[in-house]
Amino acid sequence: MLRSPRWFPYQLLLPAIVVMLAVVLFPLLYNFYLAFRNMSLYHFTDHRFVGFEQFRTLLTEPALYVLLGKSVAWTVVNVLFHVAVGLFLAVVLAGPVRGRAFYRTLLILPWAMPQYISALTWRGMFNYEYGAVNLILTRLLHLPAVPWLTDPFWAFVAPIIVNIWLGFPFMMVVALGALSAIPHELYEAADLDGANVWHKFRNITWPQILPVLTPAVLLGTIWTFNNMVVIWLVSRGGQPADQTHIMVTYIYKVAFTYYRYSYAAAFSVIVFLILLGFVLLVLRRAAPLEARS
Amino acid sequence: MTAPRRRRLRPLTLMSHALLILFSFATLYPILQIVTVSLRPSDQLYSTSLALVPKGATLRAFYVILFERDFLVWMRNSLLVSFAVTVFGVALASTAGYAFSRYRFPGWTAGLYSFLLTQLFPATMLMLPLYVMMKAVGLLDTFTGLAIAYTATALPFSVWTMRGYYDTIPIELEQAALIDGCGPWSAFTRVTFPLAAPALAITALFSFMNAWSEFLVARVIVNRQALYTLPLGLESLAGQFQTEWANYAAGSLLVCVPVMILFVVLNRWLVSGLALGGVKG
Amino acid sequence: MRRTRRGWLAWGCVVAFLVPGCAPSKSTPKAIVIWEQMDPDERARFEQNLDVFRERHPGIEIRHLPYDTEQLRNQFQTAAAAGGGPQLVFGPSDQVGPLSLLRLIKPLDTTLPAGFFERFIPAALDTLDGHLWAAPDQVGNHLVLCFNKALVKKAPEGSNEFIALARKLTTPARGGQPSHYGFALNATEPYWLIPFFTGFGGWVMDGRREPTLDTPAMVQALSYLRDLNYKYAVMPRESDYQVAETLFKEGQAAMIVNGPWSWSGYRKAGIDLGIAPIFKMPNGQWARPMTASKGYSINTNVRKDELPLVIELVTFLTSPEAQLRSATELGILPSHRAAYRDSAILNDPFLRISQEAFEKGRRMPVVPEMRVLWDTMRPSLQNVMNGARAPEAAAEEMQRTSVQQLADMKK
């Protein structure tokens, strides 16, 4: 640790903390307040304190656990692929590959494109009869066509594919930056020892990029869990038959279709607590904050 | 990058190339579909034809979006807000991240955690109170309001990433600088800050994109067409059933251009590993 | 320590840069803001009308902001609940359901001058809780049978005739040729189910606003659509709005059920478009689409001193002059009595058919319960079209979930 005047670190921190508190604190507290009341279409101005009533209703609803399962599946699959694909591409493109600058720029396109049109274009590509995906499957690979948008299972897979497509460039960029922090000397020493590619990745690359990658993966998980835009657009609000929902799309629906504001706020608090548990678990066990100090 | 090493990687290089081409195809194909929509004369998002150049292809949509819609105004607004967010985001995150990496102080853990905690709540529910708050302080319909909100949403990731990257930079360099009589501020700005270029590039790109493509918050804060950012402007082309799809697609493609330029510029810093290697040697 | 002080100074500069933006924005008097949900063509006419009004009232700033239907309601709710928002909000008649219940718009029968509403045709006026909440600018939203005149000479009138024609026009994919369908329909949205449901004699709710979905009429309607898809196979298996529209625009579907908003797009795509009321169901009754008006509601936060000008603007925008502007090009039916019977409308053969179809329709309830019914009908309809549910089970499911959701909503 560095030694310096006692106030120096606070001075470095203050602006960031002030901006965060100014923007986030009130909206958060307001939702916690709302979760303990009964604000709805019929009690919009005359809502009152109801204690844990909303939570009680919520936790006794079987649908909650189904949605939680789907949220977890959605998040795990997405993040796994984001990291795997992003990391793979970064490792390849950090090496001596011809045209790497070109590839790097090209592969960032899904991040740059507005999500609305990408998601709807993908939806078109998933059409049973006319979509490009099924045409490739049937004509090129001679596989059976997949009912991407009407079968509950595939209708859940489709937005996951879209979200993987949208999300890997971000991980790739983060990993590229992280890789550049590794001194070449380490690889040269490993080369002298005759280490193979996998060993070098396992023993040099991975531990070296972990400090930079951890926040990206941690936050990537949280964002994916709370990302409703992609699944909402690709499934057109939960199609088929409201089966393609995760917790956050359901919250959106409850709040804006049924006007059950307090219920939606209580639901959001539960999401908050689930993610809080996840964050604590990761930071206590898998990637302790003080790992390198 | 010595010659013998490259030779040993040969079969692997071939495979990498094959995979790169595959990924590029998967990346590019949906984008090409959007290009097709922008060229189609009849405002259709979908088609039963797989032809990439549609029947009666025309560049008219690009002309319309640029000169008959307020696209250039939206572009200017978005650039303004995004650059402000980039500058503020990088400034605040590089300092805060540095404090977390190099110092231990009362509230260290709580501070680091609290940045994460703000990201845990589903965003849709935060919009109503955000509006109430922005209205109360008179920041509705201002770029300042937008820039502050975006900076706040970009900070948690940026602070954590900066901290993680600083952690990989050997602390001995600054200790030496301090012993040589440097103040803590110049030890930071002269020694560590320049070495963190890749992380700064990540933070800059992330902050920029965060503001560039954001819709939900913008929709709540901005209620004047003159102040529309690109996502709001594009949204205004979409009706419930009728949407100007060709214009929308053309606009979306144009939206990518500044991002790509920024990325090409930042690329130099993103992979500037040499800087660190040099110092360490 | 000196360095530390310089650090504070630097942050002081940042704050100083931000502060000027923090001054409360001045509220400009004499500015009217309208948030609207319009299709692009409709918006062009609206802008022409605003220009005329601006010319007559120099010095008054009028701004409008486009939204899509859902965004409009959500944003207006947020803004008006916080004491802000535009003076006027323009949208479909059913948005007054929640907005009036939330007390975010003014009751217009007591706000506007006495007798104001007598100028409109009765089908344009929707009363809710004893009040009128919107000044209608148009009527319609009625689904009709659209057909490609190059493929269909005369619109079918009866169900048998329709099915025979649709089967004749359906050809499976062969060689490089894509398949052609006799019919296409947005089979994912219950709005497109309603005409068939009412044709078989059903209706969505009773006089006490209780859902009435588990009825023989619903079972028959669902069976009918399912048979079009599976038994007669005259429509694409996966048929949502975009797919149906694409097929019709590319000449690969001969007939489609769609509303007035879609017609200009079909013509632009080069389709020789004909319209007709949707054919009769096997029981001999016409399929009856839902109809709705669109209109202006006044924000509850509008100040007394602004009100006269706001009323004047609403009066102008709903006048025959404004309603008849490009009425024949856009195919929008006016709500004003004089305009509805204007010769420009009556002499236009296309609009006459549209009026005829409109008059066969039934008005959509504007009560907030309707939103729940849409939402609970949707999954069951999709399940039937996917083959995942039998019509009987789906009808039962709709009723059950509606009752449940309504109870939850009113909790």
C-alpha cells in the first residue's frame, strides 16, 4: 500500500461517490418504500402501508420459482458464452494473426448496432419458413427445421443466441485490454521451458487477466440477469403464450400492463436480494477482493 | 513474436483463421440483413427473398434520413452527451479506481461494494423516481441531466475495471517516485495513469457506448425533439404498425460509424502492452 | 499538502462546469405540448394542421412528441403523476381507462363548453364512469378483409366461399418458387381474433365488466382459426404481424385481415388493393371487428390560464376542416358528424366500403379491465395456433386467468 496524507484517497473517491449517490440513492429508496405499500391502479394516490403483504403474495406464487429458474438459465448460458467467445477471440487477436486490426473492428459491430433493429432482424431470421437460420439448417446442413419462435424451448433459446451475439464484443474488448497488461517476458520464459499453448494460457494468461476480467464477468452477470430488452423484443413480449419470460420482463409486465406498482417494486427488491447474495458469494469465495494484495 | 514461436503455432494459426472467419460470418450476416432493409424501397423489415441486394434497391433511405429527418441534430446531441460522459466517466473512474487499488482506508470495502450494489436493481422500476428527482432539480430536458445519469450508470463497471487494472501494475514504481519526492497526486498522474492506457481505453469505450445507445433514461429525461439523442430519434421513426424501416435501418447503420471510428482510435491504447513491458524491463 | 489542495481545486472546476446546467429550466409561457401516438402518414397531416393553427395564432409555440402506444401511456403516467407532462395527449380511446382511473386526465364533458360533444357521431364517444375523457379526432381501427386484386376478383362474402377461394390460391413451395398462401393473419394478437369471436355471437365482457370468454362462441372462433391454419392450411404456420404483412406486400398472400393503418403501405408496395367487410361466419353472421376512436385528452396538471388556448386547439384539431385534410388519401374516417357525411368521403368508393365495414363493427370497451383481457387472451390464442391447446381448454384458460388477474389487479 502507498502512504500518503489521510485525506488523499477520499479526495480521489469523492466525485465518483457524489455522482453515484445523487443519481441512484433516491430511486432505490423510493422502490424499497413502495414495496411495503399497496400502490396500484386502484390505489394510485391513496396507497397505504401493508407491511410484508406484497412479499408474502409473491413468495407463495409458484410462478416466481419458475421465473427464477429461467432467469438463472438465461444468465448462466449467456455469460458463459460471452466469456468463452470473447476470451477466445481476444487471445487469437492479441497474437500475431494477419488482419487482426480488421477482425477486431469488424467483430465489434454487434455492440455498435442499435439493439432494437438487431433484435427484430434476428427475429425475422428465426422465422420457421422463411428465416435464414432454418434455411441454413435445412438446405446447407440437411437438418430438420426448428420452430424457433413457437416452441417454448426454442423460443427461449432464440433470444439467448441473439444476446450472445450482442454481448461477446464487450467481453472481447475487455479481454483485449486485460491481455495487454501481461509482460512478454513471461511467455518467453515459458517458451524456454517448452510449455504448450494450453499451459501458457492456464498458468500465465488466465491468472494475469483475472483482476480485470472479474469485474466484467461479475457485472456482466448482473446486467444479463437484469436485461429485459433483448428477450422482450425477440419474443415479442413473451411469445409464445407468455412462456418466454425471465424475472425482469415479468416485472415490466406487472408494472405497466397491470399497474401493480407495489407488487412490481417488491418483486424488484427480491431480484436485488438474489443478486446481492450472488455478489457476496462470489466476492467472499471465488474472487476475494484482496486476492493480490 | 520471434520466428521460431510463430512456426510452432502453424496448425493452430490455421484453425484460428477458420474460426475467425466463421465468427465474422455470424457477426456480419445479421448486419448485412439490416443493410438489405435499408436498400429496400418498400419499408419492409422482412422478406421471403434471401437476396442481399433487394429488388429495386435504392440508396434513397440514406438521403432521407440524413437530409429530410433531424438525424444530424440527433447525431450532434448524442456526440455531445457521449463525449461528456466519456470525459467524466474516465476522470472519475480513473481516480476512484486508483484510490481503491493503492490505498486502504476506513470504508474501503463498503465503498467498493456500494458501487456494485447500485447495479442490482431492475432499471425499469427506477425510472419514475428518476423523473421525479430530475424534475425537482430542474434537470429535465437538459444534457447535463442526461450526462450525469449516464456517468452514474457507467461508473460502477469503470471503477472496478480501473481498480483491477491498477492492481496488475507493480506498485514499486510509485513507491520509488514517492521516495524521489513526488507528491501522491503526481505519482498517480505521472507514473500510474499513463501505464493504465488499456484500461482507460476500455473505460472510455464503455462510457461512450453507455451514453450512445441508451434509450430508457433518455426517454424519461428528454421531452423535446430538439434535444433528441440518436436512440430517441430512431424510435420516433417507428409507429405502432407502420415503421419507416428503410430509414430506420439506414439510420442504424450510420449510428455505427462514429463507434467504429472511436474504436479504431482507441485500439492503439487498448493493446498498448508494450508500454508496460518497456518500463518493467 | 499543497498537492492535495490542488487536487481539490481541480474538482472544484469540474463542479463549477456542471453547476450552470443545474439552474431550473425556465417554463416558457404560451407553449402547448402534445404527446401523440400516430402513424407516419397520419403525423404528416397532423403537422399540416398544426401549421394552420400556428398561422392563426402567431406567438404561440406548439410542439409535439411522437411515441409508440405503450411508451406514450407509460411516459405520460410517469410525467403526469410527477406533476408535469404535456397539456394534451393523443392516443387510442382505451388509454383513457387507466389514465382516468389514475386521475391524470380531466373529465372533458365538464371541462369543455356545454354541448361540445354533440358535434361527433355517437360511435366516436366513449363514456367511462359517467364522463367523457377524450375529444375524438377519428374513428376506425376496424379490421377488414384486404385482398390483392391481381389474385382476387371479388371479395368472398361467406365462409365457404372464402375457404374455397383461399384453398385455390394456396400453392406449396416448389423448386425455387416460394409457397403462396390464400390468406394471412396476425394470429398472435387477440385483436385479430375478435371479429371471428363476435361473428359467432360472443363478446368479451358483460354489463358488470366481468369477462365472458369461456363461451361456445370463443370455442368456435378459436376452432375456426385453428382450422384455417391446420385443416385447410391456407395460411402460413407461423403468422404474426410482420410475417403476414410481408407475404401480402410481396404478393405471396392473396388476402389478409388488417386495419386502415396498413392500407397506404400496401399501395406503396405496389399491391392493387381491394377491401371488404370480413366475410360471414358459417352461422351466417358477419364477422364484427372492434372499432375504436382516437382522440385528445387533457392533462390534469393543465393550469387554468392555459386552458382556453388548449380548448381552442382541441376544437380546431377535431373540426371538419382539420379532419377532412387528406382524408381520402389516408383513408381515416372522421369523427365529426359533418365530416363523416361529407361528399369527399361519400363519393370515394374505397372510403365508402371502409365506412360500411366500420358500421358492422362493435365498439371496444374503454374500461381498464380490457387491458387485462387482451393480455390473458393472447397466450391462449397463441397456444391454440401452435397446436398446444384445444380450443375448449384455451377458452376455459382465458376465463380463469382473466378472473384471477382482475382480482389481483384490484387488490
